[in-house]
Amino acid sequence: MSLTRVYLGLGSNIEREQHLTAGLDALAGLLQDMRCSAVFESQAVGIKSGPFFNLVVTGLTALPLIELDRRLKFIEADNGRYAPERKGLPLDIDVLLYGDLHGNFDGLVLPRAEILKNAFVLWPLSLIAPTLLHPGVNKTMAQLWRDAQIEQVLAPVPFEWRGQQLTADDF
């Protein structure tokens, strides 16, 4: 069985700790060798809402890309993402990178464009995988973060999951 390293972006702006914890618990059942970045608070981008908690998770999976994405949608649904009466975004999980895939896969474009556009994706990704090369730009995540010209304010937040501190060192 072949395993692929994946990077996922998680965010929540409703009962943020509860939904991120539930998302991480569910992902722990899908991914091997799962590691988490620090958690950051950021203002909403693209929607009018309260602030988000965001982080990046990496792990190994035997699931094909489309099946992984389908299961992520189930995790989101379990947390109320698609409930008609919801206000805000309880849990959002995006595939940022799947191995070294580059292109459009049944509507899922990889690497995800938000890596280069949003500080709440790039900063945690640069912390969890500083030497990882972005497949489309051929620069490391640390280089991309260092050179980023992104006008977004992020704040590290205290967060613990399963006894693991997911708080940035400069908090």
C-alpha cells in the first residue's frame, strides 16, 4: 500500500475550539504520522463573519485524492458545515497539497491557490514544512513566507489538542 503525504488547511469561526478539535480527532482516524501546525486567529477573508482559528495539518494517507476530499466533506458535514440554518463556518478543511500533484483533478486544483494568497495558510504551512518545495513555484514554504507581501494580520492563540500544545513559539 502506497502512502502519500498530504497537507490540509483547517479553519473555523463558530465554536472554534470545539470544531477544530472535532476535525483533528476525525483526521487522526484518516491520517498516519499526523502533525499539526500552531493555531492562528485571523480576520475572515472573502466572507463577512467573525474571526477564524486556522491551522495546517500534515499526514500520510493511502486514500486517493478524490476519496480523501470526499471524506473531508463528511467531516465538515458532521460539524454542521452544510446545515441550512448555520451562521458562519463551523469547520472548513481544504486539501492544500497532495504529494507533488499539480493541476486540476475533477475540479480540485492543486496546489491550492490560497497557499500563496492567505497568511493564515502560508504561515502555518511554513512552520510545519519549512523545506517543502511548492510544486508550482519551486520555492520552499519558508522562502515563500519570508518573501510574502500579504496584508493580513495573524495572531497566535493558545490551543491544545490531545495534550499537544499547538501554540506558536512567539505567543
